[in-house]
Amino acid sequence: MDLQYFIKTALISVVTFFVSAYSLHTQANSLGVERGEICATTLSSDFTACPQNFTNHALSMSYLHSETTECESSGPMCIGDDIAYQSKTDYFTFFDVDNKQTVKYEITIHPNVYDPMGNLVMPGNKTAVEIQPTNHEVEATETLAEIAELRQSIVKKFTLEMDEYGNVTDATGQSASTRVENTVEQCLTALDYTSTDVNCAGSLNTDIDNAVVNDAGFHAFISAVTKLEGVINFISPLNMELSSLKNLSTFRVKIEYADGSVLVVDVTVKEGVVEIVLNKDASRTSENRTFTQAESQGTSSQSSLREAKRVASSKDIPKQCEPTTFVNTDWVVVEVITTVYPDGRTEVTNIYRQQDTYITYLQC
């Protein structure tokens, strides 16, 4: 056997191998999209619970792409020819905070293949295989779960109820009077927070500031949020909605009063700075009107003299003139409030009482 014959035979063998290897379908693979979803009911209302079937949900988030083959005819004859197509690989990661688990899928997508006439040559399909998540993805779930626990603890500490004697308890049933020692003296009804007649707003703000500085739970919470920001940077290429994470450092302080009114303020702690904002849509008067509604529509009655005074002196809550037909036989005037406006205008309001109900009328 001469050298030329040997080389010729070898080349034929190599060509035969490659033809047989690609006789049906030529497939190339490309990286598709990385997606992720934070699911939790314990974290905050910004997040939803995880789906019941992770695999189906992950598959539903990937779509079948389409490609056209050079094959000139459809049907079995065309499938027997060399059909080249590009498959894709997507990744979907569930950050299941409630169950403290990270579930990741690799999704292989084979496209719908059409001939030049638009006839379907080969239908596409999607398959999902669970794979090992990265260390950073696992750490993100663990940190989110830690934040959820710390956040719930803080919310319970500052979901407060004050009785008519000024005693304060939190959502766990523990006494919280020392936690809001400044507040108990100045905030006796929810509308006190909006008034300059008493320093309720300043007192509550001080108590919140002190808690952020001194409470170990706050320190752990802030530390966990800071840690999460670093971890998220490593998984940021994931196509994942992260805007809700910005609200993790925000929680609510809620105080329910004996007269039925409710005060709610939103607190955000960021880089050592405490932001406190009155939530007018969550706060309530004793007759269960939001502060926003009270400022636009007024109130019809109050359940405590303290609240009636706040309504009477408020420049934001509209009041009605005392009706000429008002019969005050059963109503007793308990206080008269005079309000002076910046333009020099004065407003005089009578506060009437009948048993445990109060009403306010302007002297017009």
C-alpha cells in the first residue's frame, strides 16, 4: 500500500464519519436568558407566594423560538435531510424565602423549524432539569429569609396598642411603654401626630430614632439588608425584578388608641438615616375615616375629647357651621376652641358632648 492510497483512504473515512454524524439534524447551542423570582409571603406585601409547581412555572417563562431550514419540501422526506437549527438554554432560579430554599432549572429549548414555504418541519419543545444553584444564589435566599424574620420582629415590636390609661403593649402582648416613653405622654389619639398643639410627632420620631440606635434587632436588620445589597450584585445578570427589594428597609409603626383611632407612620432606615413619613391613607380617625378622607370631607363625630380638640383646631380638616336647627338639649358644650390663621382670620369652634360621643361645629 503506497502512501498516496493510504492518505486517500483515510480522508474518505474521516468525511464518512462527519456525514454520518450529522445526517439528520445539525444542532448548535446558545445561551438564552437567565431569569429569577423572589417569592415570599413572610417578607413583605410586595412579594407573592411561590408557585405550586416550580417546573411548570419555569417552563412557562421560556418561549419557543422559530427557525427556517433550507429544506425545500415538508414532511418525512424533509426531516430526513440535514436540518440545522439553533437550540437555546435558559436558566430560572426560585428564591423561595418562605421555605429557605433555592431551586434552579436549566431549560433546553428546541425551536419550531419551518421550511421556506412556512410549513412546520419539526415542532419545538422545552425541557427543564433541576440543577445546583450558585453559592451566591443560595446566600441571597438565606439573607432574604433572615431579613424577613428580623423585619417581622421589628413590626411586632412597633405594632402597639394604648389603653385609656396610657399603658402600651406590642403585638406579642409585651409591655412597650418604655419603648415609646416619650410618645405615651404626647400622643393620646391618632390626630395628635398632625397637631402643633402637642409635640406628638417629635416624641414618636425620637422614640423611633432611639430604637434604631439602641435596639439589637435593628442593628441585625440593617446589617442583613447591607449584606443583601452586596450579594445581589453577584446575581444581578439574572433577569429579575429587584425594585421591591428597595422597600425591604421600610417598615410601619402602628399605634391603636383607646378611642378607636389608628396612627401609622412609614419608617425607612438607609445608611444610618431614619426617614419617617405619616401614612395618611393607613391612619384612621375614631370613626374609621382615613386622614386623607378627613382632610377632604371632614368628620361627623369623634370618640374622645382629645380627638375633638384636634379636629376643632386643625387647619386641614374642614368643619361645618352649627346648623340653626341644631337642638343641643342633649348635647353639652364642653370646650370652645379659637383658631387664628396666618392671614389674621379667626375661627371659633364649639365642641359638644353626649355621653361618649363628641361633635364639633363652627360658630358662623
